[in-house]
Amino acid sequence: MTSSVDPEDEASDAPVPPQPDDGEALAPALYIVATPIGNLQDITLRALDMLRRVDLIACEDTRVTAKLLTRHGIHAPTTPYHDANAERARPALLRRLQGGAAIALVSDAGTPLVSDPGFKLVREAIAAGIRVVPIPGASAVLTALMVAGLPTDRFLFVGFLPSRQGQRLRALEEMRDVRATLVVLEAQQRLAESLADMQTVFGPREAVIARELTKHFEETVRGKLGELAARYESAPPKGEIVIVIAPPAEADRIADDAEVDVLLKDALQAHSPSDAAADVARRTGRTRREVYARALALRQK
């Protein structure tokens, strides 16, 4: 298990003088603008131009966006648009868009619509015939994949897992056979228990913890799921966390129920349910707990 730290400082907070635009008004549209995930220099020239020229910026948190706008000398008006007020705020935004306004949508960090309520606004804007324009940029998902060293030809963004263990285990079971790299967001206080649950369901897969990406204390830690769970059990990390999990290897193919039952019937002739379950779980890629439950069910028949 290895770790690496990028000591690169974040951008200075000193404001940049306002930059003149070309004087041409923006076409009426909803502009989906990606913002930095940490380092304030990670914003495109096009994004800055759009934010200077729109009539209104809809923000996940106006206080967070204000720091970015101040840093770059931008004075466009802002309005909150987040989970708590989206149902009330969305109709007003749509009315302004239909009236010819140019509105930018930003999240606190990264690309809007990834783990925020923006998709409903985009969906209703499209239904109303309003133009939607993407202004691409930073994304924690893609940034984590860039440094993980795991396959990127196929990946599944999972977002946040359920906070309750039972629901989390069920969610992980649904993803166990997905032949793609998994990208998961997790809160720092639940990291160790989530990693332990991943080990239970996925087995000893390779994984990467990408923490505080693009920030001063950026850290990338690699190891098996069980190793990572043990590492963080007594010392939860601080900051924003992305977990990248390797896809199942071909050798880790998960057997179906019928195959498991055939193997169990044979193993139970010579072993206890516990020992039979351990052997069959190892051979089939299924968890010991679920195989043991099937073994007990077979013994009762």
C-alpha cells in the first residue's frame, strides 16, 4: 500500500482585476458552468467569460461561489439553487429563461448535475424549449480516475452510498458483478466502515482513496480494500474523499445461485455448513455470509 502527497499550493486568494468582455450580449440560454474542485486556478477562460456576462448565476451556495467570483473580479448577481429550495426556485428561473435571460448554473465545486439537483432544471428547461449550453471543466470523478492507475475504459459513477449499513450492503451487492471501475463519494466519518463493507462484498480488490484533490493537502492512497479499511479505522481522514475501486478480475467471476448450490451439496457431504460455505465462497466469488445462509437452507431441505 503506497501513498503520495502533492504539495502544490492552492491558488492565491488575491483578486484578479475585472476583465472586459467583447461587449456582445449572451444569447438567452441556461449555461452549465463547471467550477474548480479546489484550486481556484482550475477554471477555463470560457467559464470566466460566461460568468462575467450572464444575467444571473444560480449557485448551490452563494457564499462559496462568492469566493470564486471575488477571486476573478466578477460581479454578476447570484441566487441560491440547491436541494432545499429547488422546487420553489426552479419555476422562477425557468420564467426568467423564457423571458430571454442568460443564466449560469454552478455547483459548489466541479461539474453541475453530478450529485446536485441541477438535472431537474436542465430537464425542465429542455422541455420548455430553452437552449442548454455546457461549459465543461473540473470534475472530481475524472480527476480521481486520472490519478488512480485503474482501468478507465469503462467506469461507473456511484455517487454517495447509503449511510445505513444494511442499505449500503444491498447497494454494493447490486454493483458486485459490474465489470467496470467504480467511483464512489464518501463522507470522512463513514470511510472506514464503507471500505470494510466493500471488502465484504467485493473481496480484496485494489482501490484508491483520492483526498482533497487539487488542494494543498492532496493525497492519493492505494491498497486492497481491507488494507484501506484498517488504515482509516482508527484515523479518519479529513476533507473531500473519492474512492476508486478496480473492476472484478476475470478470475473473480461471480457464480450464479444454481452453481453455488451444486457445489454446496457436494461440499456438505464431507464438511460442516461453516466449512462448506468458506470453501464454496472462495471458489465462486460469493461472500461467505450469503453462501453460509444457502448452506443452512440446503441442510433443512
